[in-house]
Amino acid sequence: MKQFSDPNGLAFTASTGESAALFAKLTSSYMGFRRTTGEVLGQILDADPDMPMARCAKGYFAKLMGSSNHSAHALEISRDLDAHLPKVGATDRERQHAAALSAWTHGDMEKATAIWEEILLDEPMDGLALRLSHFTHFYSGDGRRMRDALARILPLWSEDHPDYGFLLGMYAFGLEESREYARAEEYGRKAVELNPADAWSVHSVAHVLEMTGRQEEGIDWVKGLEADWSTVNNFRFHLHWHRCLYHLERGEFDEVLALYDAQIVSDISSDFYLDICNASSLLWRLEMFGVDVGDRWSELASVARTHVADTDLIFVSLHYLMALVAAGDKDAADEMISNIRNWSQLNETQAGICARVGLTLAEGLRDARAGDHAGAMAKIGSVRYLMDEIGGSAAQRDVFHMILLDATVASGNALKARSLFAERVGEKVHSSWSWHGYSNALAALGEDAGARAAAARAAAIRSLT
Ligand SMILES: [Fe+2]
């Protein structure tokens, strides 16, 4: 095999220059969540089955599925790649990618991330390393690392590069998760102007609108661009999920249930981890808003039962567990918690997060559904300030904060409920759920005037519809 340069100037070991050019297309496709990403990779592998980066990308994509059956496949690919590299020769960058895949498939997400960051020092045009590190920073729950990783790269790319908008959107998301909402919105909107089908960038702005309580604008934003972003892979369901969050706060529950049925779970059988995260989180939220969700949990529990032994991302496992405890499948839930306990003993990045936060949170979810509200309050409360570590976005993790408040109210601890809701309305001044909860907490303590004022705030937010 020889070395060929792609249009970004990156060297690839391949049989033909065409493979290197196609790999650049693959990277763009992946950054854009395009449905053709798998096809492009297949095309490269058919024509050039020994190309190291094509094999590595196959391993990466398997790992990105976020569940243990796919991870086992990624591990096999990684082992084959390690054996294959000495036979074909490879560039330093390709060897680093193979090492990152190996680290990741062995549970060392931090090492994998460090390798991608190292690659980017020399090769800032490596969009694959950049997007993958964005993903793993995301699942380390550290917005500042997401933000800074892009800040380092942005000045090194030409603004005319066709993928430049993807970088702006990633930067926007890092800014948003670092609570820099104004700058996040600016970068996100700029990215969407360049490419309205860039779902991740549309999503970065959706997050800003969520975190700043601009529900009406949020609905208009997501709906208005739907024709563009709905062309992407299953990530599109996450944008529907965001739209549901705005509707929830406005009390538009029929709309939420309709979107849940028509979109959120429409491809749940494909077993993509984000679909279950969207679905579990939304059903639990609906219930906390007082909505009867019928037998919708049972479908999610059937999917979750096939993931009780997963040891990939604790954030995802917690969402499978939510479905099991909510559907009342005690045996599967206990088995899963026992597996998370074993997982927390391993020497892996996510295992450490399980040990510090994930296991306690899992037990808190079980207690919340088993009627042990004081237990749920104590457990979830003990890790509330460590919760970022489980990864995902602040908006996604918020469901666990809401469950803590819900359990506190159910436990009958009115003073604690008042203090937690006071904090929440301080932060989420545009949230009807929060004002409603605060009102109830004050009423429970006989503080009627305050309760009426808080109830009026909740009603005002809903009546804006
Ligand atoms: Fe999101």
C-alpha cells in the first residue's frame, strides 16, 4: 500500500488516492450525521478493504453505537487492526488512531481522548479525531473541555472549508455547556446559516433556548428548520425531544405525547442508545408533570432488558434502568444495578464514574419507583453536585435533578422541598414546573401568600402559549 493525501492534506495509507478522497467525504458525512455515512464507509471498504483508517473508522462507528454488543464488535476490529498495521505500514497518525480505538474499546476513554487531542496538535484538519473527542468530552460531562478543544482548532481552519460550519456548531455546544449562552447562540446561528441541515448546530441553539427558558422561540426554531435537519440519522429524534421539552413547560402535553409516538420511539427497534435516552427521559418527565403515559414504559422496558449487562456509558445505562424500574420489572432492574456495582469496580473511565456517581444514582432511581422516597432523596441528593460526571448535556441530566425534587416532595420533607424548589426557580425562572413545585412546597408549610404568587408565575408561563 502507498500513502495518498486527501483534499485536507492528511496522509492515508491506501491502495488508491480515491480511498483517501472518499475518507474525507466519510468524515464530513459523519460530522453531518448523514444517513449515507455507513454507505460511504462500505464503499471504501469494498474498494480498499485493507485501508487502515477505513478499518479503524468501522471500529469507531461500532463503538459509537453506545452498547456492549456493538462494543464487542469494535474490540474485534481493533484487535484485527493492531495485527494488520505492521503488514501494511501506516503513518504515525494512523497508528495513533489505532491506539485510540484500542484504548476506547478497553474502556480507557480518557486515554482515547488524549490521543485524539495529541493527533490534533499536529494535524488540526483531522475532523474525525476532532468529532470523536467532542463526543467523549461530552460523555465526560465537561463542557469546558468541549469548548476549549474547538477554540484550539478553529483558528487553524479556513472559514471557506465546507466543514467549517460543523466546527462552529461544536464550539457553540461547548460554549452552551459552559453556560456561555450568548456566545453559544451566536456561533450556533452562524453555523446554521452556513448549513441548515447541520443538525448538531441546530441542536446547539436549541440547547441555548432550553437553558434560557425561551420555549416559544425554541419551538419555532426547531420546527422552522425541520425540513433540513430531519434528513439526518436518528439524531433527528433528539431534536424532536428538545421540542417536547419546550411543549412540556407550556403544558402542551397532547403535543408531547403525539411527538413521542410519531417520532421519539418510531425507530426504537433499531436499538440506538440515544433513542432510549430521549424516550425514558421524556416519559419520566411527563409523569412528573402529572401526565398519564399509559403503557408506554413496557415497550422501553423490552429494549432495556437486552442491555442490563451493558458497560459502555453509565448515562445510557441509567436510562435503560429508568425504563425497567418504571415498568416495574424488579428482577431486571436488580440485575442491572448489580451489574453496575460490578462495573464500578473495574479500572475503566466509565467505571470510575459509576463508582463516584452512577451506582448511587441507579439505586436512587430504584428507590424512587419502589416508594422509598426518603431513600431516593438521600441517595440522589448525595451525588447531586457530582452529576455532571455522568455526561450527556445539562438539559438531559436535568431529569435526575427533577427526580430528586419529586422524591423530596413525595417523602413529605416540606422544608427540604421548599429549599430545593427555591434553588430551582432561582436558576430556571422561566420554568412552569419549577414554580408550580415551589408553590406546592410553600403551601405545604402554610405560606399561602408565597404559594399564590408562585402559582401565578407558573400559570403565567403556561398562558403565554
Ligand atoms: Fe440535546
